[in-house]
Amino acid sequence: MSFDEAVADFPAGRINVRGPSVAYTPWHLVEHLRITQWDILRHIEDPVGHVSPDWPVGYWPAPD
């Protein structure tokens, strides 16, 4: 399943709603993917000069 297929029917009004006993919202998960992909791309483009975010905190948006 592609990402587009996985999110095709997701209700937009729930993007910032946490599930029960879950620390992150769906938006947090998508932002985590974006940050991680950004880091991978920058490392490929500049493996010597790029500094990755601190692990793991730098790969997640603030929960608030």
C-alpha cells in the first residue's frame, strides 16, 4: 500500500487528535517521516558537512 492509499480516507478533522494512550497525533507521525526523510536526503547530498538531529528527540516534533 502506498502512503497516498494509506491516508486517502483519513478524516482531516482527526489529524491532530491523539488516540487513547498514544503520545502522538497522526500529524506527529507524518512530521516524523518528513524530518527523517529530510535528514536522509541532506546526508546523501552532503555526507561530510551535514549534521543529523540528535537521536531520537530530533526526529520527532514536540508532543504539544
